[in-house]
Amino acid sequence: TIDTVTATANAALPKAGGSVTGDTAHGDNVKSKYGTGNDLSIYHDGSHSYIDDSGTGSLRIRSSELKIQKYTGENMIYAVADGEASMFYDNDKKIATTATGVDITGQVTADGLAVDGDGLLYSASNVEMRGNANVRISLGTAGTSGANNSSNWIYGNGTNLRFNNAGGFYSWETLGTEKMRI
């Protein structure tokens, strides 16, 4: 009847806005869509859950503290505004940003490394370089990148250790005192 339709319509949320005080249930593959062109949708397909942003611009997640966690509560990614950002492996922090750079816990495997600026290699034990490739350390002068200075270098390939200095001399020092010069 007309009265039933009017009563149902009056009980619904007003088109200008309102509050939902209970849960909304969506079946598999039923999407909650947002935006004039349905640019953002959230849904579950029966196996996986999705947040799809197919519109222009970027998907922005804003928070003063962000945690992306496994369903059990284990951390995967953690970030604090104006502070640290961390990545976890099995709830164990492996990569963290700091005020001075990055702190990595565990072994780093890389197919290359480029250092821009001064670098310090520190180890509480031995520093070991392995592999079939040669190890070459180029030694530059103040204001010159060592990688671009081919006249001064130390080179080792597992069989030979060579020093090159085109135009100068070699010196060996102990505690800042020259002990030998060639």
C-alpha cells in the first residue's frame, strides 16, 4: 500500500545524509563504490579482499600513525608521521628509517651498490667480499670521486693484490707515522 511505502521511505536514511548505527553486509563480489565515476570500490570476491582505485589521482591513506597488519595483529608495515617507517618479516622488524638514514637488521643481498657521498664500512668482526668478480677500490683526492679517479687504486682478484699510483709514491704508515716509501 501507499502508507507502507511512505513509512519505509521515511525510515530510510535521508538523501542529504544520516547515520548508520548497525553493520552493513555485502555478499561476495558486491562492491561498495565511491565517486561520481565509481572510481573507488571495496569488495571481497570470496577468496581475496580488494580496495580498487581506478580513477584519476592517487589513493591516499592519511594517518598520524599507520599500521598494516596480518589478520592476527602481527605488524607488516608501521609508519609514524614525521618519524620512523618500518617493514617487518614475520612480525620481526627488518628495515627502519631513522633521523640519519636507514637501519637494516639481517643480511642484505643486492646486485649492486652505489654510495653518493662519504661512506663508512664498519664491522665488529671481519669484512669479507666474496664472489667471482674482482674487488677494486679507487682512491680519489679531495673533491674528486674515487670511482672516477683511475690513477690511484687498490685491486685484488683472489690471486694478486696490486697497488697503482700513476705519478706519485707508495707509503706505508703505522699510527700516522710513515714507515716505508717506494
